[in-house]
Amino acid sequence: MKLNDPKLVIQAAPFLKQGLTTPQAMLDVIYALIPITLASIWFFGISVLFVLIASIAGAVGTEWLFSPASQRRDIMRDGSAVLTGLLLGLTLPPSLPLWMAFLGGVVGVGLGKTIWGGLGNNLFNPALLGRAFLLANFPNAMTTWTAESSGFFDLHASHFAIPFMQSDVDAVTSATPLGLMKFEQQETPWLDLMIGSTSGSFGETCGLLIILSGIYLILRRSIDWRIPAAILTTVIIFSGLLFQFDSTRYPDPLFAVFSGGLLLGTFFMATDPVTSPLTPKGAWLFGIGIGIIVVLIRVFGGFPEGVMYAILLMNATVPLIERYTQPRAFGRGDATK
């Protein structure tokens, strides 16, 4: 057999490689977000597209600006910047000014990924970091919620507000289910939470679609099933114990799961392979920590929602978790024996 025979392949290990690539993993998540995005447009009108386009433009533009000239062609093909902008946009309120959505995309990619060294080096989830920046700097705009759109093609005048200038929201504000429960002890029916007929961020209102999209990602093996299993189990058990203690003050477990951004954060934010543990034990610890922090903030904190803070706080613990949950190397025993 000749050395250049195509049937003879000489290469270094590893010989078996997984077919899943980074662009394919990003596309899988984007595909899973399409039904959620379409549902958001159905419930909140065409204004959703303007906010999503603004946040995606901010993320992609920042990625393009800080990338080497030789890699700029691969920005759209890679899909990470598009995914960051899309996830950020789905966590924003319907009446947010477009320049704020754009700025959130800039900060999410610039401070959340580029400053750490690019894709695969960031410590915090970029989309949540962009949202945290907007919430810290523009709390009124980020906590002004509107109910379902009265007209599909209606646009909010606040979308086109001049940057850094005061603007009034041209819609009737509506409290989110978490806000109603925390401040008025009024629980929203499960059916409304499941189908999305409530006020809130674009992508967190339709719980049923988020679960189906998350199952799709698990079946595709694009995310680690242990993380959502740990988060949801912890929230159900913790909130269930509080509900048994005082059912008039604390919500039932199903309400805790379907309300707010828990499901969106569970399947699409916490499972980010860059900012979550890769070890099986670490994934369980990571998810349990998120679930505990979410319930603590929701119940005992001054803010009705805690998913964003819980994920960002646990992102910071990932290096420590992975350090102490690394499996023992094969063939290596206890040195004391």
C-alpha cells in the first residue's frame, strides 16, 4: 500500500470526533428560539421585531468592530453574536427605547465577551450581562411593562426616543405576575402563564413553548440536561416547602416555575457551555445554586425576579466548582495508600 493511498489515514489522537461544531450548536439554540420569538410577535405585536433587531445589531456590530479583519467574515457564520443579541432582546420589556436595546447588545458583547478574550473565554453570560447593565442604568424603562398589544402593527413612541433623553411610555403599564404575587399576593392562573397571555419580557411569557424548545435542545444534546433538571427540581422543592408553610404568602411550585424568566433562563442562559460547569457533579451543584438563589431573591428580596442575578452569581463560581468536581484521572489512585 502506498503512503499516499487515500484509504490510509495517518493522524494524531483523538481519532473519534464529535460532529457538533460551535456554529451548529449556536444554530440549534437559534432554531429553538424561533417559536418563542414568533409567539412574542403574536402577543406583543410588530414592535418586538424592532427591539430584537436593535439588540442584535448592537451585538453583531460590536463583534465586527473588535474582531480582526481576517475573522470578520465569520461573524455571521459563527452565530454567537446573533444569539447573544436575540437572547438579550427576548429579556427586554415591549416599550423599551431602541437605543437602549442597541446599547445592551454593545455592552453584552463588548464587556461580556470581547474584553475576556472572545468566544469561549468569558466568565459571565453576555446576554444577561447586557441586561444587568440596562437594569442598573435605566431601571424605570426596564421595569415598565405593558400588556398584550392592542394592535399588531402598533408601535410605541418610546421606541424612537432620543438617546439619553427622558421619554414617556405611550402605553398602559401592567404588573407582571411576579410583581402581583410579591406586592399584592395575587396569583396569576397557570393557563395564562403557560400560553403567554401575561405582561412581561418578550420571551418569558409563554412557558409551554419554552419547555418544548428546551426539550428540543436536550434531544439534540446541545445543552446539558442536568442543569435545567437541577434548577427546576430545586425551585419546585424549595418553593413547595415555603408554600406548605404559608400558602397565603408564598406561591405554589407551579407558579414559581412558569412565572418570570425562570424557564427562559433555565434552558437558554444557565446552560451556556462557556459559563457553566462541564463536569456532571458541577452541573448539579451549579443548577442547585441557581434554584436556591432564585427563590431567595423572589421571596425575601426587594426585587420580584432573581433569575438574572442567580445565573450571574453562579457564573462567577464555575471555576471553583470545576476545580473541586474534576473526576479522578484514569489509573490514578490515592497517594496515601
